[in-house]
Amino acid sequence: MVEIDHRPSSGIVNATACIVKGTHLHRTRNRNRIATAPCQRPPRSSAWKGTRMPVTHRSLDPGQLDRKQRYLLMVASVVPRPIAWTSTVSSAGISNLAPFSFFGGVSSDPPTVVLSIGRRKDGSHKDTARNLLDGGEAVIHICERHDGPSMVASSDGLAPDESEIELLDLATVDSDVVSPPRLRDAAIALESTRIHHREVGNGPVDLFLLEVVRFHLREDLLVDGLPDAAEMKALGRLGGTLYCDTSAPFSIEGLD
């Protein structure tokens, strides 16, 4: 059995170490290592007849968990999650940048995404949510693996009159349609406008539906006019402090 170190010093999991063709991956007693063992797959026909080895499940009632336990369970279960590195502008003209992983696509006609933003401990809006409520505009960036340190640093929570973009010395350019700037070197930038807001849950959290009004795709990452996941190495969020990237995508054949 071969052990593979799966946690680089950056805390970001390399997808090439998490996806090994022809092997099963499982944790060893050492949390910082993954062990591989030969993969024994049943024939495709039998896999659909319920002949896999029996498994057991742990069933949890979220109503019996406290708030922190529910959060930890949610972020460890819904994986991987894309990260919306979001720039907005306050009513005072201060640019803000923050990452959110409760984010995903909703529709392609028109292009629409959903962004969920938690509240501060005192119940007040985070800067991104306040700016979206006031101005209704944002630029969502899909960041690459090497953006990780800056992305994490931008979540530190500055005062509303301070700019993460300026603090981190990130280069920006003017957007085509919306007021917030976009990051000059971002792999993908989605200029977006608010079409719906709703408070959800007991926090509550602020849920936004945003229509994408302009796509910006970096030319060096395109294959046949579309972003190439392997080249982009887009970051995804896992449970705890772990991340993954898209450096090792693979195809799954359809049924015969």
C-alpha cells in the first residue's frame, strides 16, 4: 500500500492527489496522508442490480444539532463548492472584495447565479450583502489555485471604509456594464446585477439571485472558445480549511 501526502503546506488539496485512476482513496490514522488500495469494481450490469457490498450509514437529524455542528456538517457534505470571489462598491465608493462558497448556477437563459451571504455575529449585513442591497451590482470572479492566498486574505473582514483590493494590491480594470471593478488577471469574471433578494433561515442569511450581464474569459485558458478546467485549476471549497482544484478532470461514459 502506498501513502500519498495530500495536504500541501498551503492547505489546498491537489486534485491530482485525490483522483487516482484504478484506486480507492481512504484516510489513514495520519490525517495528513491518504492511502491507496486497488479498486475492485463490480461489472457495470451488476452495479445497477443492487449487488454492491453492504454499507452502513450514520443518520443525523439536523434539528438535534447545534448551530456550529449544522454548519460543519453542511460544508463537509456539500462538496466541492465553487467560490465566488465577489467585488462590490459601497454607497461611499469604497471597493470591497470577499469570497463566498455558498454559490452556484441557477439558469442559463438568462445566465443567473445564486449567492448566499451569512450575517455577522451581531446580525448586521456583511459589506458585500449591504453593497448588493444598496447598489445591486457585483463582479464574481472564479479564481485559480494560485489565487488562493489572496482569496483567503480577502475574507479577513475589514472595516466598511477599507478596501481589500487596495490592501492586497490587486490590479483591476473597469467593468463594461456594472460599477464594481473586475480583477484584471482573473480567469473568469461575471459582471452581475441583482434580480432578487430574500432572507433565508435562522441567521438569517442573505440570498441573492444575480443575472450575469457580461462574461470575461481569459484567452490563455480557452479551448474551443470555452474555459478549460485543467488549465484553469479553479479552486473549490471542501469542509474545514480544505480546498480542491480542477487540475485533474475526467470523463464518465454514459450507459450502453
